[in-house]
Amino acid sequence: MNNNFLITRPNYDDATGYLFYYAKEVIDYAKKIGVEFFDLVRPKLTKTNFISLLDKKDPVLVLFNAHGDDKRIYGDKIKDKEEVLIEEGKNNSVLFDRIVYARACYSGLSLGENCIGKKGCFIGYRTPFSFLIDERWSAKPLNDKTAKLFLEPSNLIAISLLKGNRAEDAFDKSLNMMKKNMMKLMKVEKEPCTMASMMVLWNNMQGQTILGNKNAKFK
Amino acid sequence: MKEENKLDKDIKKLVLYRLDATIPLHFKLSIGNKGVFTKEELKGHIEKEDEIGRIFVDMQLEFIKASSSGKISEILAK
């Protein structure tokens, strides 16, 4: 396997739109440290290209920004239909022995368990990965301070992995940032969405899960 | 829908109250692959007790339980 990574970034609705922009911060970091990566966005984000890149470039790390369920991770919407990239029982073995972070809901249930192989690691969610959006910033998601509370801790998993941290350490750093964000919310008097933000952070903290080899490293 | 699957009336009232009190109008909640919802849309889903409404109710109840049991304080204090 090679020290590069593959990232998927669909952008066809509000949720994937936010993930698309926030995942760009991971890409910017990879550029800064000179790591090779393959950024799958429309029109290149197809199952054929995804499988071909896994086969030819053999990345040790795969980052999904996607919709998902307990059996599938999706890619782009093609002809009004979401294309399945990974499906349990069909092609989950293509992720064996890699480090996978799936920012996709329910991916940490059955699917994650079946993507590990002998020495791989899978970080995902047992709950719907959720976040609040301030509509006034929907045209500029990176300026949306509310969305940032949820999306920065999840970006931190990918960035920590790229830094060479163990998967478990990357996972813990993300949990700690969510905790810090909850503490920060409690200290601010006029934050408009404090209780709701804390509830959603708690949902993501409780749902975030790590499976397989917790000592796995990107480099 | 069978009667036994219906949400408890008081729980529903509490969740609707909290939704109203805690999410300002210009905010939306993205719930995994279910979509992005305004406060009014969430209210509708809770009233209908459909899948999205139940996900939101579960999220609220988990948070209330974790707050009242001290679980959140315990984790934040670590």
C-alpha cells in the first residue's frame, strides 16, 4: 500500500455541500505537507474511477465525505440517483487493511465492521452524523461559525492521520475538540443555538466509533 | 400506525417545546442522509412521528438523559 490518500467529495445537496467545502481544508493541509492525494469530485466521482484508483494507486488512507447507511457509502448523484461506492457483501473487501474515515452516517455499524480486513482501521458513526447550519452563511459555509463547531472536529480526524498520529489518537483528538466546543458554548452568553449545538455535538460524540486496528498509522 | 408505537404525548410536547426554545429561525439541522431541516419542518416531522421526527426525538432524549444522569458533566470534566 502507498502513502497517499483518496478523498470523495460529492456536492449535490445542502449536507454534501458543506462537507465538500470543509473537506477542502484537509486537502489544503495535504498540499501544505506535500502528501499525494486523489480528490474525487464531480464529474470524476464515479464508482468506476473510485475502484480504479484504489486498484492502481493503492492508497493506505480513504476519506469519505458522503451519505451512507449501515450497509452502504454513496458517491455522487448521477442521473438523479445516488451511486453506491461501497456496499457490504458486494465490494467491502476493497477497503480491507486500509485506514478509512467515513464522514457518513451509520457507517460505523455493520459496514465498518466488514471493511477492516486483518489490519485495517475504520472510523465512522453509529448515529446520523449531524450538524447545525446558519442559513445566513450557506453561500459561504467556511464562514459559518455554527457549522464549524461540528465539522472542524471531524476534519481533525483526517488532519491528525495525515500528521502520522495513530488512528486512536486521531479519534481522541476529535472527541476532545468536541468536548472543548461544548465547554466553549457554555461560557458564551449570547450564542444563539447553545443548547441545540450541545445536543448535536453530544450526538456526534456518542456516535463516533473506531473499529479494527487502533494503532494503524498513515505514515 | 399502531397505538403502542406512538410517541408518549408528554415527551412529544417536551421535544416540541425544546425545539422551539433552542433553535432560532435562521438555523437548519442536517441529519445524516435524511436531509437538512428548518425548525418548522422538524416540527412537522415530530407531529407526524415519522422517521425523521423520531430521530430528532431520540437525539433530544439522549441529550436530556445524559445531562440529568451526570454523564455529560463526567465526560466534560475528564
